[in-house]
Amino acid sequence: MLEEKNDNLQEADGKTGIEINDSVQNDAIETSNSETVSENEISHNETVSTEEILEDTDHQSALDAITNSNAEESEDETLKERHDIPMKDYHTFSLDELVDELKKLINTDKIMSVKDHIEEIKKSFLLQFNHFIEEKKEEFNASKQDPNEEFEYHSPLKSKFDEYYNVFREKRNAHFKHLQTNLKSNLENRLTIVEELKELINPQENIKDILKHFNDLRERWKNAGPIPKDKYNHVWNNYHFHLENFYDYLHLDREARDLDFKYNLEQKQKIITRVEELANETDISKAFRELQDLHRIWKEDIGPVSKEHRDTIWNKFSELTKKIHDKRELLFESQRANEQKNLEAKKEIIAKIEVLGTEKVNSHPQWLLQIQKVESLRNEFFAAGKVPNEVNEETWAAFKNAVRNFNSFKNSFYKDIKKDQTDNLNKKMALVAKAKELQESTDFNATTPIMKQIQEEWKQIGHVPKKYSDKIWKEFKDACNHYFDKLKEHKSEENTEEVAAFDNKKAYLDTLRAFELTGDHKTDLDAIKLHIETWKGFGKVPFSRRHIEGKFNKILDALFEKLSLSKKDSEMMRFSNRIDSLSESNDTRKLDNEKIFIMRKIEEVQNEIFQLENNIQFFTNTKNAKKENSIVLEVRKNIAIHKESLEVWKDKLKQLRNLSQE
């Protein structure tokens, strides 16, 4: 950006050469004294207006901002690179994203260049994590059964964060230790150089020796290294002050001096040209960083200019500096406006959470919806961005308080249902005990319905405390599975007998088809009953082959018709055979359904008889009814048929009830 120049200028008449350009860095103190209006000068100049004072103050603020930053970076060169790493809005990052970002940053060799970034990450992480832990602790306190139980929560994510942050801290401490040692040594070295420079002005010594010593001091100063930032300006000003005194003492060649002034003027004009370009730079932060470097070069690398140009060029540089500084302040104002906007958004979120903390809901599913709403608002809060620093703690406290109030409100609901859950736990534990008691039973006909009933009761019981839920469910499931596995094994053993029963019944059907009635009613009826008993004696058949029972009943129906039994006797014999089959299969559900069906049929027939008898009353009470006509006779016939049917249904119901009592 700036031309390099030969610092070694020799006097024209062959005198010992002095590195004028480096040496005239003393003008930095001269420029700092002459180019900046001091407070004393202003106070003694009664003609200076208030506007001029304010303007000068604004200029000084801009210059101070750059000077302070340069002093800090002069102490630690690695800080210069922090500007190249963008400061992200870490307030909007999730916990996982913050840990990933921390891991990425600690891998840099120059750890101090990311110090500010890591501290912002730490602050954002701890805010979120501590809030998360508070919520978990409140949930624990609301649900714990044992009052002596202590809250414990292990977070692998927090362990990772601590691990990475410890790496940063170790690197930072090592850097500080090394830096502090060097800063102290460098400061002592520079102060020694200043003291030696003061002693150079000695008329008793040879000029050649003085110049040799001067060049040696200047080289030592150049290589002395960084010093503490709070000593930076003071030490530099002392050095330049005594440097200028030394030049005044030497009475340097005016021509060489003017050449040096001219060269310095050109270099400073180039800086001003570059600053004019920076004033139009859209990236204000980038422009300010370069301006900061240009100020360092102006002060440390370029010497003084002639007095006739000194004020003019400094004022121009100062004015351009203020212009860029003002644009930077406008940028900060825009950022502050965004922060204020974020603050309003966060206040709205807090207000919504506060409302949810007062909305009463009466069921677990409804509370889950409320919890989801708060979680969504919580994510919005963290994604809303940074707020002004002066209200950050206040906003965060309001947010935590709103969430805490919601959790307390929610927990009060669950405390109310806690007793119900304890009752449910006792009921389920009783069912577990009953299931374990029956799991070894071999009376499958009696135990199976009970075990099924236990399972139905389990489904009807509500939630139990989460702490015990998995444990008692496993115990109950294991007991039930143990019993039904035994039942399955038992049925598998029975299956062989059922297959044999099917084969026997299948062969017996051929015998039954060949059976002929003798014509003697009693003999034939006894023979049919014997066939029925023989059929029953074969036992149950596999469920998938129960169609053979239908074939047997069809043959029986044909024999009953040939036998000319009364309709009632025939119906009852067929019914008895069917009910016996259901009894053998232990199908209580079908037996119950059969009973319900018969009871409904009885009710239907009774209603039909009642209606027919009402109709008879209508016809027989008519004045012109001298005798019963054909319609009346038909109705009476229907009544008789229905009454006969009613008797059959009642007998069937009686038979079923007798079966249940057995």
C-alpha cells in the first residue's frame, strides 16, 4: 500500500550517516502534540466556540478508539486476527451448535484471536444449559416419590463443552504466561533505551561515538518487542520526545531534513488517499480495521513533515478518520436498533408464555400440547437474537420467571393426579401378584378366562408413576406370557387327540349314512341316541375341521324326519347335540351369545302373541260379530303356533341355564 524507502540518508559532505527516516519517528510525539488540540489550549483560548470544542471532542473520540485498539494489539500480535473471524450471533445457536462451534475455534494456533468468540459461546451455552437444568430439577421435584432422593442429571453435551473449554483455558493460560514474561522484559528494555537516549545529549563526548550509540539504540528499540498496553502510549511518547531533542541537539543538515520531510509528506498523502477510498467502503468494519492499521503506520513508521504542512495534513487525516468513525457509529446504531427489535420480540414471547402459565387444562394430552407450545416459544426466544446489554440480564430473568411459573402451574396439575397414579400402581401391583399366582396353573379351563379378565382389567387402569411403569409392566407381561406359553404347549399336546377324533368321526359318518330305521319308533329312537353318544365319545376335533359336526347334524335331521318325532322333540334333540358340542369346546363366549339370542327370541315371541291376542279382542268385541270368521280363526291358529314355539325357546333357555349351574 505504501512505498518502502531507504532509511539511510547520509549527509552530503561525508559526515557520519544517520538513518533519518526511522529516527524522525520522533515526530509522532510532535504530531500528537501539535496535531491534536489539547484541553489546556482550548481553555486558554476564549475565542473557541462550543461547536468547535464539541467537534474537537468528537475527533478525539474517534482517535482514541483507534489508539486504544492499537495499544491492545501492540501488546499481543495475535489479537489482530480476531477481526478476520466474524462474531456470530451465538444467542441464536442451539446447545449442540455452540459445542460444535467451540470445538472448531479451539483448533486455532493463535488462541487469543478467538478469545472473545469463545467467551460469547460460553455465556450463551451456560444461559441455555442452566435454564435446561432448572427445568429438569423442577420436573424431578414434582415427580419424586422419596423425599430423601437427590437430583442428579448427567449431560454428555455439557461434558463435551467442559472438555473443549478446558483445552481453550490451558492454551490461554500458557499464552498469557509466555506473554507476561516477554512484556515485562520488553518494557524494562525499552525504558532502559529511553534512559540511554536521554543521556546521549552530552557535549563532552565525540559526535561519532554518540551517533554510533544512537544507531545502536534505534536498532534495539526496533527489535524490543511488545509491551503492556497500558504503558504503550506513555513509553512511545517518551521515546519520541527524547528522539526529537536529540535531533535538535545534532542540528542536522537542513537539506537532508527537508528531503525527509518531503518523503514523509508523500507517504502521509498516500495514506490520506487510501483513507478517502475507505470512506466509501460498504464494509464499515473492514474499513475501520484498515484505518486502524494506517494510524499505526502514520504514528510508528512515518516521520514528521514540515511545520507548514503539519496541521493541514493532520487535520485532513483526522477529519477522514472521524467520517469513518461516524459511519461505524451509524452501523452500531443500526445494530442497537436490531437489538431493540429483538427485545420487543422477546417481550412478546415472554408475554405468551405468561398467558400459557394461567390457562387451566384438565388432561394429560392437553398439557402435552401446552408443553409443546412453551417449547416452541422457548426456541423462538433463543432464535430472536441479541438484545441491548443493559437489559440482557433483566430480559433473561423475565424469561426464566415466565417458564418457571408455567412449570409450577403444570406441576400442580400433576401433583393433583399423583394420588390417582399411586392408586393405579397399587391396583396394577395386585394384578401382577394375581398373574404370578396363576402362572403355574394347569387347570386351563378355569384359569384361562381369569387370566384374560386380568388382562382386560389392566387395560382399564390408568397411568402409574413413570418410575415404576416399565418394571411392573415387565413383571405382568412375563407372568401372562409364561401362563399362555404353557397353555399353547398344552393345546399342542391336545391337538394329536383332536386329529384322531376327527379321523374317527370321519369314518363313523360312513357308518351313520348306511344306518336304516327298523320302523319301530322306540328302537329307532334309542339307536339314534346311541349314535349321538358314540359321536360325542370321540371327543373334540381341531377347530379348522369342525365342519364335520355340520355333516353329522345334517344326517341326524334326516333321521329325525323319518322317525316322525314331534317338532318340539326333534328341535330339542338337535339343540342338545349342538350345545354339547359348544360345551366340549369350552367356548363360553358362544354359549353366552346363544343364551342372549334365546332370551331375545322369547321376548319377540311373547310380543307377537300379545299383539295377536289384542287383534282377537278387536274382532270379538264388534257388535255385528255373530260368529268367528276366517280371519279370527287364522289368528287363533297363529297364536297356538307361537305359544308352541315359545315353549321350545323356554326349554332351550332352561337347558342352557342348567348347563351353567353344572
